[in-house]
Amino acid sequence: MRLPAADVSDDALDDAARALRDARRVVALTGAGISADSGLPTFRGAKNGLWQRFAPEDLATPEAFAREPDLVWAWYQWRRALVARARPNAGHVALVEIERRAPAFTLVTQNVDGLHRAAGSRNVITLHGELMTDRCSGCGNETPCDVDPSFADAPVERLDPARCVDCAAPLRPAVVWFGERLPAGALEAAAEAASAAELLLVVGTSGVVYPAAALAPLAQRSGARVIVINTDPAAPPGMLELRGPASELLPRLVSLAW
Ligand code: BV8
């Protein structure tokens, strides 16, 4: 599926590139949109086939897993199969270049797909956990998950969760579900980076999930310039909006800045 090309003026891009080049402390906050061009469905975008009748908030909760573990586990095994065949795109790679060039850079991601680290980003704060890791719902033991690639194109609707080899309790993905705390220290580190940022790039997020969504207003209140990169109109007042795919706009921004 080809995304609409960027709809952004040269002046806006030049303005953003200058801000990027001049900023000493840069922070990027990313969401599912940056992985869209790696073939991964976003949370609130067009619904995908089997799961179109569920909202993420219906399935990504401890209550849903307790009530219907086979439904929730099957959803994650489908998503894991998609992530297993996904590769970082030019947007992920552009953020690696920004980390190399900027005097100080912090990447804060809501994504659980691991594509930022796969692209080479190093200073990454992962707010919502790791999809490709299993955590035992009993003893808490964490292990890399198994993936059945066939689920990518032929997902099953129900599948009993795998069991822990140590205590036989059901495994769950090592992600933060709605109603669960973020990993210890992650939000604090992200808020510290956002408060100190001179420039915050908000890339591919609908800004509806808290507390992550509070980071952009926090940065703005602390004096940062905020640039929003999104295919949809998503920029609150006072933030510069670059409308278009992150995989196109981020590389253009980097090439204009340096
Ligand atoms: C918690 C892991 C407290 C699971 C996810 C106020 C304060 C605190 C909490 C709340 C609050 N209000 C409500 C809450 C509760 C809740 C919440 O925010 N609910 C929402 C629905 C209102 N928050 C929580 O429960 C959080 N926990 O606060 O705990 C606590 C305290 C004490 C004790 C106990 C608890 C936990 C939230 C984490 C949930 N887990 N993921 C999983 O993946 O299965 S969230 C999930 O949504 C993903 O991580 C995802 O990244 C995230 C955000 O979505 P987006 O990334 O923005 O994706 P989306 O599809 O929405 O948007 C994509 C965007 O990209 C769009 O704008 C689109 O236009 C754009 N786009 C598309 N293509 C492109 C593009 N842009 C650029 N280029 C493209 N090519």
C-alpha cells in the first residue's frame, strides 16, 4: 500500500531542518506510525481483517487475558509473526543518523516492535515493553518468544498460551497492558529528557495513550520546539506540523540539516 506523499512546504522543512541542526538536546517520541512503512498495522488505523472488530484497549489488558487467554494470545502471535518479517524503514534509519549527529539525543518509543534497536538506535527508552519477549504470568521469568510465521497471513482466532517451562503458568507478552504501570524508571527518564529537550520530534503517534501523550506538552511547557511528523493532522497549537510519512520526511529532514 503506497502512502500519500508528503504535503509539506519547503519553508516548513527548512525551518525544521534548521531547528534540528541547531538543537543541542534532541528527543524523539515515536508511535506505531513510524513502523507503518515496515508493514506493521497501527493501533487506530484502518482495521486489519480478523481483528477489525476489536480495539487494542479490548485485548491489551490483564482482564482480557484472564477472561479469554486464547483470544489474546492468538492476537499477539499474529502480531509477532508480522514483526518477525518486518525490517526497519528509512524513518528508523534517519533517527539513527540524528543520534549520531546531535550533541545529545534520546529516543522515547511507545512501540513494542523492537525496530528502533534493530535499526541501530542505542539510547532508547521503551515505554510499553517488548512484544518479542514472553513473560511468565506466574514466576515472571522472561524469554524470547516463539514465532509461527504462518500466522502473519493466516492468523488463528484462538490459541492457548504457551506454558512456562519452570512453573507451567501461562506465558504473556512482556508488554505494558492498559491499566498496568510502565517499566520502573522509564517514564521518569522520558520526562527528564523531554523537560531538558531543545527540540522534540513527535513521530507517528495519535497521542491518545497516557502517560506517554503527556510528554509533548511537557516538552513544550519546558521551552522545547516541538515538530510533529504524521500522515494525519495531529499537531496541537504551537507545534510545527510536517504532514506525511515518517519514512519520507525524516530522511529529508536529516539531509537538509546536515
Ligand atoms: C497507566 C503495549 C497507571 C501493548 C500499549 C491518564 C494518565 C494515566 C493513565 C491514563 C490516563 N488516561 C487514561 C489512562 C489509561 C491508559 C490510557 O492511556 N488509555 C487510553 C486508551 C485513553 N493508560 C494506561 O493504562 C497506561 N498505564 O497509566 O498505568 C497505573 C498507575 C498505578 C498502578 C497501575 C496503573 C499504559 C498504557 C500502555 C498501553 N500499551 N502498548 C500492546 O502493544 O499490545 S499502548 C499502544 O498504543 C502501543 O504501544 C502504541 O504505540 C500506543 C499508542 O498508539 P500510537 O503509537 O499513537 O498508534 P496509533 O495507531 O494510535 O496512531 C498511529 C499514528 O501514526 C496516527 O496518528 C497516524 O496518523 C500516524 N501514521 C500512520 N502511518 C504513518 C503515520 N505517521 C507517520 N508516518 C506514517 N507512515
